[in-house]
Amino acid sequence: MMKRFFFLLLFAAALCIAGCGKQEKPKLVMVTNATFPPYEYVANQRIEGIDPHIVREIASRLGYELVIQDMSFDAVIAAVQSGKADIAASGLTVTDERKKQINFTIPYVVAEQVVIVKKSSPVRTLKDLKGKRIGVQHGTTGDTFVAKNICEPERFSTGPVAVAALLKDKVDVVVIDNEPAQVFLKQRRELRLLKEPLTAEEYAFAIGKHNKELLGRFNKELEKMRNSGELAGIIKHYKDLNSQSSPVAADNGYWGGIKESFKLNFVKDKRYLYLLNGFWVTVKVSFFAVLLGIVIGFGTAIIRSAADQTGKFKLADFFCRLYLTVIRGTPVVVQLLIIYFVIFGAVDVDKVIVAIIAFGINSGAYVAEIIRGGIMSIDKGQMEAARSLGLSYWQSMREIILPQAFKTALPSLGNEFIVLLKETSVSGYIALQDLTKGGDIIRSQTYDAFLPLLAVAAIYLAVVVLLGKLLECLEKRLKRNE
């Protein structure tokens, strides 16, 4: 026995030593909005560009494994501030307002805000901007400058979306950073720049105020790269790479143009995978959120119905009413951001789980009222008859009331599940690449709004039709006993 015990101890020690010998590198989480070439963009299912290259190099030197998350631009600073990410790199301009929230590294490039117009536009100078419809990317310094000095701009989620609006004459001009503007001009020859820049600014990386040690180490490596000329080489490489003009498509007629557009949006670089992977994420989030919503909704509905019918459970009923008021009174995207940045702010939780919890809690509030409406629609005489037969209140609910209420509420429940499926399209705010986000990535690369949006809409429509058919079959099956 002693020998066996001794060998077991040696085996356990060997396992511990082996485990200690394979220590993984600590992770450095970077957030960005990858629709800003040449600084950050998606190519071949990977986020590339000036910012990712610089941060990858510095992370390697500091002994980190870099993890890059793509999210909405106006959420990247909040991610760093809340501790969900270590560094934000998204062509961030250093401003006094942002310095109050986060720390900036030393600047690594000087950029200019410029004005893009169509070649046929009468706008020639900055003075001509007065009275024009100006498009900007929401939350950028271009947005702030235009709002303070010219007029209230029309805000878009990304730069490519603003440029697409310009191409469709939805706005007259677009204000954006110079380097992305040069990329847009090379790829769309019907655009031009005004000669005079709107304003100049410095770019830097953002790090949370709580992470001063990382700031110091990062600045040290960034300074080395700048002094050695490596930084300038990286910037030049991506500027040259993205300055290549797109080939002008031959005029093959209407259907020929559709065919070329299909190849560009879905076949080239396997861009269809953005939709395929995004669809899988949407299905997972929707399915489990529906299950969670049903559990929460049924529980809430039963408590509220019992409180109304028996006068008991007043405290539980109060909390249920509070839950319904808060959830139904606030937008789902706000709830998603609060759960991600506040409730799970200090916890590293998978974003799919965060989305499931957020959408499940939101759906539960609506399911609760749908089920409660179904319960209240059942004639009171059925409860009285069940009680007179000796069944308890809960037995009567389980055996008599709820089966009928579920059948009555089924069409409304089906509608709620369909709404939930479409509500998951805001998952991109927390760097979750769902179906809608996949379409956005394609549009940011091709500047074509028609086919990517049509494909996303068609996929949602197909799923909704399938779900509707399944619910219809379930309704028919439940009616067989009538």
C-alpha cells in the first residue's frame, strides 16, 4: 500500500511538473472596428491593417498572445474603460474628452479629416459645405468637428456605409480620415477629394487608466519601433497595399453586372463564410435565448396569475412587476450593453453566453405577459370545477389551465420568437459576429449595399418562414383533441 501511495505521489508530481512546463502565454485583448482600411479591416477571415500589425508585434515582444475582437466603433473605448479589453486600436484620435476616460499611448501617426464628394458634385471648397448633407461615422472626431463647426451631420455606423450613402446620393459629402478616404477613392473612381483638409489630428492606442504598467511597457516598445523606422515601414506597407486600384468591370449588361457583383460579394476571398459563420451564431443565440425566455416567462406568468387570483405572493409579484417594467421599458441593445459592460464587466464570459442571457431576459418579459394573457383568457369556471373535484390550486394550473393557455397563446408566442430572432442583429455591439455583422463586413470590403443586404434579408426570411411552418404544424397537432 505504501509503495502504491508513493508511486501515486510521484505520478501526481510528474503531472504537475508537466503542467507547469506548458504555461500558456497571457492574453492581450484588443478591440477594434475593422471597417477602417488601411488601419483595420477584415481580409481572408482575419483582421489585418496598420493597427493590428503594430499591436501584434508589440504583444509578441511583451510575451502576450493577442486576441482581437471586432465591435462597433462607439463601444471600443467603453470596452477598455470597463476592463473587457486591454487596448483599443481603431484609428483613435487623441482628444481631451477621451483622455478623461482612458489613457493614450504616444501618437504613432498624424492624420487629417478630409471631405469626399462625387466627381459630379458642385462642392469645390470647404465654404461650399454650408447647407449640404454631410455624412460621418458616428462617434468619430469628424462627427464632433462637423457638429460643432458646420451643421448637424447624418451619422452612420461605419465609414464604408457613409460612402455607400454618398454613392446613392443619400448625402452630399462624407467627412472621414484621409487614409481610408484614399482607399475609397482608389476603389470607387467616381469619387474625389476636396484639396483642403478639414482638420488635422494624432492617432494613438487607448489603454485603461487602471493598467498603467501596460501603458509604460507598450510606450517603450512603440518608441523603439518608431526610432528604428519599423513603424514607418509598417504604415507604408499597408498604405501601398490598400492603394491598389480595383479593376474596372466590363459592361456585361444588367445580368452580367449581377453575376460580377455576386462573385465580388460572396465568392471572392470566400466572403460567403462571413454569412455562414454569422448565421450559425445567430441560430445558437436565438435557440438558447428562446429556451431561457420560456423558463423565465412561464415562471413570471404563474407568479403574477397566482397573485391576482389568490392574493398571495405579494413580494414575488412586486419583483415580477418591476422586472416587466424595466425590461419592456428599455431597448434591448441598452440591456445587452449593460449586461456585457456592467454586470459582466469584471468577468471573462463568452460573448455568446452574454447574448443568450441578455436576449433571454428580454424575451422572458414578453413571454410572461403572453402566457398570463392566455391564463386569464380561460374561464374561471374551469378552475372552480377543478378545485371542486379535489385538485389543489397548483394541480389545477398544471393539469387544466396551463395546457389550454399554452394553446391559446401559441400564435403570440410564435410571433415573439420571430421578433427575438431578428433582435439578435444588434449582437455586433459586443463584438459578436452574427448574421447581420457578417453582412456588414462584406459591405465594408465591397462598398456594395444591394447584394449583402439582400442575402442577409433572404436568410432571415427563410428562417422565419420555416419557423412559421413549424408553429403551424404544432397548432394543428394541438387542435386534434378538439
